[in-house]
Amino acid sequence: MKNKNIRLTALDGLRGVAILLVIFNHIPLKIWYESTPVIIHRYLDFLLVNGKVGVSILFLLTGFLMAWLYPRPKSKIAFWSRRYARLFPAFLVMVVSLTIIKINGNLTILNQILVVLGVGMIARIIWELVLNIGKKIPIGKILTYFWISFQVVVAGWYVFYLLKIPSPVFYETWDKNLQWVITGIINATLTLPFGNYIGQLDGVYWSLITETFFYILYPVLFVPIFLYINQKKSSKWKAFLFLSSFLFCYGLNLISQRILAMRMMVPSLMIYFIVGVTIGSNLDWWQQKFLKLPKIILKPIGLIPILLIILSGVFVYSISNENLVQLMFISLTIPTGILLVAATLGEQSWGRWLGNKFLVFLGKYSYALYLTHALIIKHTHDLTVGVLGIISNFIKIKIKFALNLFYPGSQYIFE
């Protein structure tokens, strides 16, 4: 796996599996019950309430790709620029669209879709203009510095001004349009965890907050630690440092939730980032170990128990003991990591099955699907169509929308 310019289609397929879990999780069970035979209803909870497992797989893939593609970033700001360029343009399209939709509360379904597509087209024009400017001046770093500074300013304003205003005063006396504008700005800057009464415009934004936090920490903390670990010859010392990173995440989780009250950040999920970084920074070693397993495991039948174990994570969330939940959640990184390593082997293992064209298609446009699936599901639910109708809407609407959100060439101005 030396050539990093080759796109691993099986990883797109694995990302497609993850986004399906997220999408299915957000389709109300009532719709599934109305669209499927009664005989399978008892199994629906197990199959469809695995949204958080899907997010965990996405986090694992992010950690892997960061370590595999950027083992030693040229500079922190260059790395942040590239990741912000990947994360924020499409995200801001949705935040602006949802803010406009909220301000104009009585828009029809068609008009809401037109708002999203219209904002996406305007964003594309602006983005292409930025690309052209970027060929002449280093605008990428300038934009990154500006946006990070803006995030800091908004976070400070939220903490030191807005939080001093009681929420009843804000929601009952402030102008409604101003409320939505403020909500949009706080969502757009992902500064939601710094306060306690501005809500998410879409229920998936908490995961983007955690992902952004990982991007910030990766070149500052994780790169030096893993470079140091990889230089050590002692396996015991490597194991100690690796386990210490888990303790770091657990401690960060306690601090953020019990002291800072930032429950939305879910730093415990950073364990999946760490496992992904561990695999990505030593991929050849992990592949060699995997290929030494009994051949029966490498065949399709070996994929089934691994998937069942991963999907069993849905039962973890019913446990009342929080510490036990965290421990069980950590243990699920093992089968998920195994699935990731197998995916990187392509035809030599389960990668041939994860390379399914439909899954790969979903994986390539997973971010657009992730940002917009809740809105589409809501409208298909309002139209009282079944599961097949929802999937049909995804196929018809998402392709055009995804193409409007992703702009080739962004990496050139964010070097």
C-alpha cells in the first residue's frame, strides 16, 4: 500500500455502509413499519438504530486517512486549511439554507429544496472565484486565519455576552429573525458547545464539532505522539503510550461534560480517531498481521460476524452505567478496526465486497448525504411516502445537490 495517490474504493464502500446506518437511523420507525412486512419488524431496531455506530465508522476512517495521507503535515496552518476547505464550504451552504428556511417559516417543500439548490449554486460561483484568486495570491491561508479568528470571536461573544441573557428573554423578547440569524452564525462557526440554549439547525452538527476538534488537535498533539511511538522499538512502551491516549480521551470527556458542560463535543468518540490514526500510521504492519489470520476469516463468511458484532453496539446505549458504556464502546473499536484493515486489502479480503458500486457511490457523496439527509427525510415523511419513496428522493435529489457542493481544485489554494 505504498502508492497513496490510488483511491481505495473499498474505503468509499465502507463509508457508504456508515452513511446508510446514519440515514436509516433517522428514518422514523413508523415509516419502516408501514413499508415492510410484519415478520421483520422485530429485527428493525437492531438493523436501523445504529446511527452512532455509523458515525463511529466515519470517525475511524477520518483518523485513518489523516495518518495515512498526512503523517507529517508541512505546517499546522496548511493542514488546517485543507481540512477546513473540505469541511466548511458544503456545511455553510446547508447552514445558510436552513437559516433562510427558518426565517421564512411557511415555505413549501419545493421552495425549501430550491433554496438549498440556489444557495449551493451561488456558493459554487463564489468558490470558483476564490479558486481563480488563489492562483495569484495565497488566499487559502488568509481565509483559514480569518475563519478561525471569527470562530474565536463568536465563541467569546457567546460565552461573555449571550449567556448572560436568560433564555426566556432571548426567545420571547428578541426579534425572531434576529434569533435565527444568531442561531445560524453559532451553528456556522460550530461554537454550539460554548453555550447551553442555542440549538442545532440539524441534529448531526454535534459530530462535525467533534471532527473539527480532532483536526485542530491532530498536528499539535497526535502527530508528535505517534511519531514518537513509531520510533520506539519496545512493544510495551508503544502499548503504554497508545493506552495513555485512551485515558487522555476519557479525561477530556470528563472535563468537557462535567466541568465545562460541553456535552455536545463527545470527546469519547475521539477514541475512534485514535484507532484510525494507529492503523493509518502503520498500515503495512497491520495488513501483514491480518493476512496471517486463517484464510476462512478472509472469505465473505468472515465479514458477517464482524458486521454483527459492530451492529451490536446498539445494545450498548441501553446500559445505565456510564463507565460500562464507555468501556463497551471502546471494545467495539477492535472489530471496526479489523473491518477497516480488511477494506484496505481490496481483492485480497473483504474489500471486494465493500467495493460494491452502490456503496462506493454513496461513499463518494457521503458528506453531502450526511448534511442533507435529515431535511429530505423530513419532507418525504411529510409527504407520507414509504421507505422506497425516501430512497428514491435521495437518488433523484442528492446527486445534483452533491455535485453542487463539491468543487474540484480546492486543494490547490489550501496548500
